[in-house]
Amino acid sequence: MRASRLPPTGDSNDAALLAEAAAGAEDAFVELYRRRRDDVYRFAYALTRSRSCAQDATQEVFLNVLENARGYDPAKGSVRAWLVGCARHVAIDRLRSERRWVDEAPEPATACDAEQRVLKDQRLARLHEAIARLPFQYREALVLCELAELSYAETAAVLDCPLGTVRSRLHRARSLLATALRDAEAGRGDEAAFKATEACP
């Protein structure tokens, strides 16, 4: 790869970095990786609840950048949305190959002396567990819109579905999640909130 003069920092310059990387600029690729690796990892982990899957997805996504950077289409969304879309495909392939659509239990929170921190960690653990137990089509819509912070249009492009489908899945995901968290707080458990539901269009 050749060297390149990096564009200034900021999300709007991801496309410039990607174009430089596609032209062979190693420092542009390294900068894009530095900026977006955590976004890709967090998304993959939220979707799979597996650190190993998330690490593998991150590695594969950026290998894909090296090999297929010219395949990015700015008309379909931001570079970050494209990277997250790549991560989604890798994560789904891993889940399918391992037949592990029921996720690992979230790892326990680190012990802490401060009671307030312990309570916060417990709430986060309940939230992560509730997200992990959402039916997959609802979970990925929630993770894309709320955690990856993609727009509805970008999420629709990643999922290759109509905008209305994104909205309906996200609405259903939020409803299921709210019910699960209320039941967990009340000590009733959240099993009833996740009965089999009809697949969205």
C-alpha cells in the first residue's frame, strides 16, 4: 500500500479514507480501522453476545475493506453503515454455522465494592440479557438503530427490507424489551414476553 495524506478527523471523512484505502493508502486504512473498529465490535457483540464472534467479525470486516473497498456505494448510506452491514453478514454466518441462535448467557459483571456500581451492573446485565433474548429479526433492528445509531434508511439498506418493516420491527422490539425489563424488575421473569411471534414481513 502507498502512503497518503490523511483527511481531517470526523465522520464525514470516512468515505475519503475508504477511497484512499481502495487506492492503496495504508495509513488511510489504518486510520479508518482505528476510528471504526470499536463500532464494528460493539455491534457484532450486541448481536451475537459472543466476544469470539465479535472479534472474528471485526477482523473479517476489515479484511473485506482491504479486498473490496471499491464495493462501497455511498448512495446506500454511510461508511459506518456499510461496515456494520458487513459485520451483520459475518455474524449471521457464524451463528448459522455454529447453530447457536440461542445466545450465550451474558458474562457476569465484575465484582465491585460500591453498592451503586453493583446495582448499575446488574441493571445493565438484565438489559443485555433481555436484548439477547429478543427474536432475531427484532434484535438486529434494535441493535442497528439504537446501539449502532444508524438511521431508519440505513438500517433498511443493511437489512434489505422496506423502511416500514424497520419501523414495525423496531416498535415490536421496544415493546418486547420494555415488557421483559418490567417483568424482571417485578421478579416475575421475562419468559412470557418472548412467546413465539409471527415473523415480520
